[in-house]
Amino acid sequence: MAHEKTIHEKLQELAGNLWWSWQPEVTNIFREIDPVRWSEVVHNPVVLLKEYPPEVLEKRASDAVLHTRINWAYRRLHEYLSAVDTWGSTHAGVLGQRPVAYFSAEFGLHESLPIYSGGLGVLAGDHLKSASDLGIPLVAIGLFYGQGYFQQHVDATGWQQETYSNQEIEKLPMERALTPQGHPVLVSVETRGGSIHARVWKVNVGRIPLYLLDTNVPENRDEDRLLTSRLYGGDVRTRIRQEIILGIGGVRALAAMGIQPGVIHMNEGHSAFAGLEMIRQRIAEDALSFDEALRETASTCVFTTHTPVPAGHDRFGADLIDEHVGPLGDGLGLHHDALMSLGRVEPQNQGEAFCMTVLAFKLCRRANAVSSLHGVVSRRMWANLWPWRSEEEIPIGHITNGIHVGTWLAAQMRIIYDRVLPLNWYLRTGEPEVWAPVESVSPGELWETHQALKSRLISYARGRLIKQARRRDEPEELVRIAANALDPRVLTIGFARRFAPYKRADLILKDLDMLAEMVGSSTHPVQFIFAGKSHPADELGKSLLQRVFRITQEEPFRGRVVFLEDYDINLGRHLVQGVDVWLNNPRRPLEASGTSGQKVVLNGCLNCSILDGWWAEAYDGSNGFAIGNGRTHVNQQVQDERDAKSVADVVRNEVIPLYYSRDRDDLPQDWIRRMKRAVRTLGWRFNADRMVMDYVSQNYVAAAGGLSSDMTVR
């Protein structure tokens, strides 16, 4: 008779699959084992369980009456993993034997696995979770960053300081990936200066396996052991070495595990070398010519571009390409100039660097931007790759990004939705009719739930502000101000994103007299919460952050305008669930999509945004607020001044009056109506289930079937 697993064993199995992270009931089990320690270990159940021997855990489970809930969660996980009646089983059957291989340089799955920096990684993580929920046959490939992205601290002058710490693998939900014969996978990539080796880790994300390559192995030289230590760290030579490990090494890892992908999906240009390695394998195995192998491979490749800023695309000089990709070029039968031409818009231009985005376009037959407007920008940006076509005919489509509902939806809001939406609504989040019953929610209940989430955010923010003040050795008087910062009754506007200059974090701060008037109002006050990191090498971004921070330290803004350090998934979750308004004011049209604003929608928060990225196709006049009219001025300074005036006008003349217009029960009825409209009109469109279904129907199934698409680059 099979051995009945102990409570400890069941919890370990739950902790070993990140499925738990988007199941509030399971998350609560871990929290209730030890609420204080749960917070201290960054919500990492692997660490938590290591601190509880089986007999101690058994007693704790008995004391907290957790046995039934643990057994229920354990059964739920196994039912989920073994389900065959998924959306994917009906709509993505062709992928069953040859899955999609999804490549990305970062994955933002949970704060306890810090191998992400921001939006691109979180989008990739949400893609995997929805692919799992939908039952799409998909495997994912990334890199394991031993030190992750940096931890951010702001010093007394407001300047960002970066620190790194080593991740302990035994404290992460990872295991060694194995070959079909049961051996640990070890792959190598040849360069002119010798081979770089990488071991492979496996992370279970629901039904989806994520494979992470790690160069910290004894077979490597010291320099190469550190290669995957930091995300987006190091110089251009480090970057190309990371990208050959991701692309070439990733494809070789799949082969070593016996996985034959039917589709290669390159999420941004970082992984474009994967297509070249697939071509090499076809030449070696099927004796095809390079042109034949390119044609066959390209028909199975999908490319998603995320970057409308020219400087955001990786470019490498001829020497770096020869050193790192030359051996692969030899295997392809390509001389150096022919190899370089694959990454050039003008193949014969000897002065043009090798661009990873250009390579990706040339190696795929299906390419997409991540919002409708971004599609327009991308077609214009890359039109020279297809000089014989008009701009409208450039074969770059768009699939607008979405967010994973289970990850970003507050548990309190889910309780409301469970009651008013159709049964199993969370399995059908991409269907408009599912969200219509939101209109029937009692205004009082919706508002009180939102207020509870806002109070939780403010309590959390105060705790972080106290820690920040103490770490900077600020006087006790300032610590007391931090402990009482923000007010749950006051209109709260959140701004949290990467501090890149084009995102203009300081736009609302241009007129400090007006800002002082807004935050100091005795009847209709406003408060602001800022968060975000600047890339370590971005001096302009750091200066912008410093300006924001210094304003938070001045009167009359102290305690009413705050900056929270070390923006990560956990802080992001609190913010998108608790603010009243999400502010987004990039310089149009430089925001490809902007998924953070999508995360607030289902939590009852309203967007106030430039008509850029997703908001350009989402705003209908009554489901949030628009800054500007969607037009841009040729003079950047004029544009910034115009937008600064517009954001101030919108906040003062639309947002504030609507928020503070109350009925006799102190309910802002018109505001609540706008909350409901946002959920009903935006919830179904801007979620990751709809996004992944679009990828399946528009790209994956066709690519797996080898159907051609007229995207040839000559």
C-alpha cells in the first residue's frame, strides 16, 4: 500500500511548484504557519519549511487547524497538474508533441525568485502562468542569475546605491534538470577563446517547466563562472556572452533533455541566437543548405519586440560577433561578412553593427509588437528591413500585453468576484460577458473593500518608510513622521516604474507651488507614492530619482509625497491593489505597452495616463482619465511642458473633484461607477489569458504547422 504523505511532505511539494503563488488559499496556509517569519523570508515557503522540522510543523498545523486545508490544497495541485480538459487541449493540440519553447532573458514570477528587473520579466512570468492555466504545451528557457538584479537603497543625498547578494540555491524552488537517462544536464557553447559551460535548473510554474542556465560551474574559468551572476550587469562583452548562453545554450539544453520544440518564441531580441542554433541543427541532422534550413526554421519562429527606443536594442561590433558567434557561423557554413549581414539592416554596410533585433526579424516569419500603437511605431522604426513595402505593409503585427489575473488580483476583490461573476469565472477571464455582472456589486461593498486595501497599503508603506529612515540614521522626529505618513482618507496617487528619463517621473512635480497647494489642501488633499529603480549605468535616470526623493524630504511634502525603495513584485502588488489612481506619463509614443496600469484595473483603481501603449486603445472617456489628446509635438521640450500642464489640469479639474464628490453615506458614487466601468470594459481585454490565447491562435498553431507567412527579409 502506498505511503500516505506527511503534512511536511505535502507542504514541500506545494512549495516546490510556484502554482501556490497565484492561489490565495495556499499562500494563506504558508502565512499562517508563521506570519512574522513568512514576511521575513520574503514569502519563500522553501525557506520557511526548512526552519520547521516535521514534528514541529505537525504540531503547528494542529494548533492552527491547517490539516484539512493542506490536504485540500495538495489535492487541488494534483487535480490541476493532471487535468486534460483545458482550453489548450482543444485549441493547441498540434503543440502536444512539439511544444512552444519560450525564451526570455528574465522571468518575474515571484519576489522570492529574483531573476527579473521589471516589466519585461513580469510580462514573461505572467505569460507562463496563463499558459499553465490554459494548458498550453510550452517550455520556457532563461538564465539563473546568482545575484539577481540589485537591491536599491537611497542615501541621504537621494542618490541610488546598488548592492548585490548571492542567492542560495537550496533555498529556491529549483532542481537540476535531467537528461532522459537521468543525468544532470550540462551544455557548452564554443567561442574563439574556448568553451563556456552551463548547468540547467528546472523551476515548476504550474504545468510549465522553466529551465534556467547557470554558468557557475567548475568546468568554467573564473570569469565565465560569474557570467550569469547579475541581470543586466557588466559591459557589452558580458551581454553577448550571456546571450549566446541563453540562445545557443538554451536550444542545446532542450536537445539534451530530449525536447523537440515545434515553435521558438523569442521574447525580445536577447535570445535571437536561438534561431541560428536551430538552423545549425537542421543542417547537421538533415543535410540542408543554409538557405533551406533558414526557411524551414524561420517558419517555426515567433518574435515579440518590446522596445520602441532605438538605444534599447542590443548591438555588437564585428570583433565581438566573430569571437562569440564565429564558431557557430563556421557550423552554418557562413563566412564572417555573411554572418554579420544577418544582424544588419543594410547587409553590405561594413560600418553597421550587428543588431539582435534585426537578427530576430530575419529569423522569424511572425513578429509582433505589444500594443496597437507600438505596432505602428515598430513598423515605422524597422521599415528599412522591407524597403520594397509601404509602411502599412510591414509584416509586424501586434498582440497587446495583458496581466495574469490570479497573480495581481487582491484576495478581497476575488471574494467579490467569486460571488457576482459566473461560476469558475477565473477560467474564462478573456471573455467580455464574464465581467458584465460587476455592475451589480453594491457600491458600498466595493468602496469599503477598496478602502481596506488602501489602508493595508498605507500600513505597509509606513513600515518601509520607518526602515528607510532608520537606515539613513535620521533623527527620531523624522522617524515619527514616517510612522504617520500618508492618510487612508486622502486621494492616493501611485507612480511606480523604472526611472528612465522618457517615463518622466517628475512631470507632476514641475510646478511645486501647485503641488504644495494640492497636498496641503484642507478639504481636497492629494498624496503621492513613488517607487522604482534606475538602471545602475543610467546617470540621467538616477538624477531624476534624486530629484523626486529630495522633494519628499522637503516641507510641505514630507509625509505626503513619499518614495519607497527597492521596487519589486511584492511592493508592486501592494501598490496596484491599494492606490486610488495609477499615474503614467511617458513621452508618447515611447511606452510599448505599460502593463503596470493593467494590474490596477481589476483591483478597483483608476488609470490616469498619457494615451500611449495599452491606454491608447483602452481609454473610452469614462473608464479612467486621459492626459493630453494623443498628439505629439516635434519639439520635445514643448511636448514635456504641454504634458506637465495637462497632467496638473486633469488631476485638479477631473480626478480630485470626482473623488471628493460624496453622497450622504460618504460614497463617491460617480467615482465608483467609473471603477466598475473600468473592470467591465478592460478586465477581459488586458489580461494574460486573452494575450496567450491570441499568441496561440495567431502565431503558435500556424508556426507549429509550418504554415508560411510572407515576412521574408531579403
